[in-house]
Amino acid sequence: MSSDFLSSWEENCLKIESIEFPVNFQTLLSRAADLYGNRKALHFIDTDWAISFAELNERVLQLASGLSVAGVSKGTRVGVLLPNRPEFPLTWLALAHIGAVMVPTNIAYTSSELDYLYNDSGISYLLIDHSLLPAFLGMQRRPAALADANVIVVGSDKVEPFRSFQELATSEEGAFHSSEAVSGDDLLNIQYTSGTTGFPKGCMQHQRYWMVLGCTVGMFTPDIQSILTDHPYFYMDPQWQLVWGLYSGATVYVSPKMSISKFWKRVRHHGIQWAWFPLPVLNLPETRRDREHPIKYFHAGAISSTNVKIAEQRFGVPVRSAYGMTEIGAGTVIPHIVENDEILETVGLRSPFRELKIVDEDGKEVAAGTPGELIVRGDGIFLGYWNNPTANECCFYGEWFRTGDIFVQTRHGYYKIIGRLKDMIRRSGENISAMEVEHVVQEIAEIAEVAAVPVPDEYRGEEVKIYVKLNDGFSRPDCPPQKIIGHCTQNLAPFKVPRYIGYVDTFPYTPSGKIAKHDLLAGVPDLRADSYDHKNKGSSDLF
């Protein structure tokens, strides 16, 4: 790889880092209204709800005024439990104007998961879709500050004793005027993510975090005028894609969820130029229309270089991946134009605003070609974990964030991920804490110990498997897989429920007495064998 290529990339990064992005969301939205006016900003596909940049600014200011009158102020923590509907981005932008803090919530969470999330974050307001009220009403420990009057229901005119969103959204108080200055350093999101320490941790993301992430993508893709958002809005992706659209003037098209059967119809009908690449489309029969689409770039998560080449050959446009985390936003990225295919085997080069080092167990930088943990620092990285000093202490070397991922830097300077320090499972884009799954399973009286591990899966990336050891005096008929699945279904979101269950008489242990998962899995050619398969409701040794 030529030094000219690397120098050109570094010059591009420095150029982006020199740009003055909007200082806060108030500036971002007013700038968009001034520059793009009546151009369409958002379009929710299934309901055909659309709004211009100018109208969006007005609606957000009106909602911010209504929320302010209702008592939401700078620093107020607000849970948002909504599917992909217009009220989600409107609420996020309104909270940003006020300087309040959003706690986005997975709509699949059970009542017990809401108990943890909302008490840990300390919310005092909640915006909730009317269809999700049963999970909220089933909570055992509602936060003390979350009074009925502070529960705002979306999608229903009135649900006693709660408040209607429509009342706030149509406030007659006039446009919002901030009584307190809001800066890029002010907290905007507590975005929960699973990790190695059990329950999800709240990543504190300030307004500058989102500005760096969203605006940087816009600088890389100045020719994109239409974006498809088909991930849930409580994830990060639709949020930074909205910032990208507001900064660049691109229209963000939102679907309720990803659909392989509807994907190409949506892309062609709405003239989509950028979208996440849904890997299962490679399984669809090839047609003469495979290259007849408006897409200019596909973005992909974990995708092999082989599949990149297949997809690019079939659909005729670049498919590029990157490396990022909830904590750091973008860490690395593969450029749209590359000199050869070697870089496709990696996650590319540093993203703008990011410094990267690969270090050993003592935090000392290792030589190129030597594996070690990737650590990251830079403008716009998260502020740390909410209410979790233990995690903050162990996850930083000074100002450098420890990713927990093992990397190696190639001889050409590319960053390649080769493993994880973190004991987590990644299923269909979801980070699942093995410890959280184990904690729930071990609540079952018959179970003495449990170990959750990832099982490679072509469709979902990884599936969850648990090994269980029963207490003395119990056998499998006393605690069948159906009982374990039933308990998990009641206490975990569906994506966390184990697919595979294996029974063991004993576990291998480390010197400190912990289950040695590496030894448990070593030499097992197929982790599905001799296991109960919840999907197929039986023994997976039929594979």
C-alpha cells in the first residue's frame, strides 16, 4: 500500500478535524432550517409522515416549550420507550434544546429490566407508547420521582392517570426559549450498553459526542441526499443518522424495522442513496435488476471480505465497514476508495477525531504486528459510565478508553480486530452480557451454576448458549429446557433468551474458582451438538 494513500487519508482526517461543527443541537437545527428550509428532513415510510427542515425546527421548539412547562428542565433525565415513530426524534431534539437527558429504552425490555434501567438512571419523566404500558405497569420498583403526572403517553388522547403527549406537542406557550445556556459539553444521552460487568452500563454521551459522530459521516459522504434508517431509534444508528441529515441536508427515511422482503422496494421507491447492507439479501435469488438501484454506498457491520466482494460485484457499489462502540462512536473506518483488497480484511484506518494505540496488559504500546488491547481517545468520546465508578476506574488508562477488544496493526498501518477481552455475545447487532443472562438463569432453584457463551451463526452472527449444572439431587426432568426458557422469557428481552441449552455434570475452573469458559469450549467442533435448540424445539444434534 502506497504512502500516498495513507498520507491522503490523514490529510482528509485533519481537514475534517479543522471544521467548526455546530456547538449544540439548537444551532444544528436552526442552521438546518435556514439552509435547507422546505426540503424534506424526515419521512416515516409506512405512515407516509413527512416534515421539512423548517417545519421540524418549529415543531421541536413547540414541543420543547410544552415539556418545559410540564417541568422538564436542564439536566432532567427522561426515559423514552417508543418504537420507530415521529415522536421519538421530535422528543430527542426537544430534550436537546432544553439541555435535558434522554434515556432511550429497548421496547422489548421486560418489567424487571425496566426496574433496573430506570432506577439506575434515576429518571423523573417517561415518554411511553400506549402499547408498551403493560411492561411499565408491571414494574415492581418505579423511581420515586416518576409521578403519574410525569408519565407521558404517546398514541392515545388520554390514558388516566397519565398525561397525553399531544397536549405537550401542541402547547400554546409559544416557541421555546432557553433560560439556561446549553453547550456541547452538556449531557444528552444515557445510552445503555451491555458489557462484562453484568447489567447494562449507561454511557454518558454529551451533545458534542453526537455532533462529532453525525457531522463527520456527513463530511465523508457529501453527495448523499437520502438515507435509510431501518434500525430501532433507541439504538445509536438512527440518532447519528439524524444528525448527519440535519448537518448535510439529506432526507432521512425511517422504516419501522428492517425487512429483507421490502428492502429493495423501499430503496427504489424512495430513491435511497445510503443504507446499511442487510447481509441476508445475498441469499435472495439473483435478478437482472440487482444493479438497478440508486444506492451509492452501503455500510456494513461485521462482514467478511469475501462477502464484501460478492456484494460489490453483484450490486455494483462499495460496501464499507467500520469499527465503533457506544462509548467512542466511530473508531476506525475503511475508505470508500481503496488501492487493493488487503484493507477489506481489516477495519481500516483511524476515524477523524480519534487517536488509537494497541497496548499490552500493563497499558504499554506494543510494536506493529503484535496483538494487544485497542485503546482510544479524542474529541467527542463519551463522558464515562453513569453511576458506575468501578467501571470508570477499570475502563480507562487516564484519558484513554479501554475498548476490551484485541487488535493488531498490519504492516501497512491498518487496524485488524482479532478477538475480545469482554465476555459478551453479539446477536443480530445486540450486545448481550453473558453475566446478565447467567444471573437470570441462576435464579432457578434447581440450577447450581451456569455459563453463557456465544455460538457462531451465519444469520445472526452469534446465538446465545447456556451450559447449566444442576444442584445435587436434581436431574434434567426436574429442570427441563422449557422451564429455563420460560423463566428467561419472563425476565429477559427476547434477543437475550438463550437459543441453546446444554447440561453438564461439572465445569472446568480457573485457579480463582471461576468457570473456565475457554476450557469448556476447547475442542468442541460444533457447539450446537448435544444441546436443546429452542428455535427448533428439540435436540440440535440433528444438524
